[in-house]
Amino acid sequence: MLKTLIELQRLKRLERTGWSLRGQPSGTESVAAHSFGVGVTAMMLADEVNARGGEVDCERVLRMALLHDWAETRVGDMPRTATEYFGADARKTAETRAFADIVEPLSAAASEYKTLYQDYEQRESVEAKLVKAADVIDLLVQVLALETAGARGLNEFWEVANGADGSERPDVQLPAVAQQLPAIAQAVVSEVLESLLAARAAIRKS
């Protein structure tokens, strides 16, 4: 395990490039900090879905949330602009290869980790879709925290929570991150997104 554990330490120091590209100071957020936020958010979402009568495998959700960004130890945190130049397929291929190499020393668990990673990338299960929703929600929580502290120029990040007509109303049409979820999970995710938008609106009025 040691080789993989040592390599994953890089995520604690690897900065999320989206913030630096938008003028935020060094140390705003590391990939590991984001992964922690995704894990916490995914756990809460899964617990709420199950409390309302849904069926989500919480252990699978947490495992997926923990490993979904491991590939970035080798390929870095590529921003959206990089994907526009390299292409989404090339990026996905590189990240999949990097992930496979990272977990290869873990002979006993490598296959399971690869399966979880592929599920997350392809959004095949409700757990994968919920982790992706948690990924987006954690991003928006971070944006909200930065804007509360006075940051500006981060409007583009809120596009994922907006309705298709451009209004900040997820009830008009569900954002893509919620559309493919089962009804109960869809409701939970939509409620959180609505709360985020309401909190942001309050900040902008103050």
C-alpha cells in the first residue's frame, strides 16, 4: 500500500487550478480538500435519500467520493479550458490510464477501485450520479464561501445550478447534475441547489 499512499499525498498540496485562473490566492483549495468536501456532501446526500425511502449504498458512495480525483496526482487538476484544447476524450483517456497505474500496486483492491472509478466516470449507478452531484455542490459551497468573503468574478461557476432558460431557478428545469437521478435523490439534490442559490441571492443583496 505504501507506494500508493505516498503518491496520494500529492493531492494535499495540489492546488485546484480553477481558483488561481480566476485570481484567487494560492492555497485557496487543494484537490484533497475538495475530495473531503465531496465525501462529506455525498454522505449527507445519501443519508437523506435513504431517510426518505430511497436506496443508496452509502459505502459505495463514500469509496467513490474518496477516489474520484486520484488520477490528478499524475495528470494534475486540468481546468475546463484545458479540456477545450485537448478534447474531453483525450482527457478521460489520460485520467483513466493514470488512475489504473496509481492503483496497480494494490493487487488485492485494484480491480474494485477501477470498477468504482469507471462507474463514476460513466455515471452508471445512482451512487455515481449522486457523487457527481456532490462534486458540483461542494464546488458551489466553496464559491459561496469565497463570495461571502468578498471574491468577485466567479459567476460562471453558478451556471451548473441554473435553469435551462438562464434563470437562477432550478425549479424551472432541473440542472443536468440532477436530471438523471431517481425521483427522491433528484428532490434532495434540487433542494440543496435551491438553498445555495437562495444563500447567494441574500449575499448579493447585502
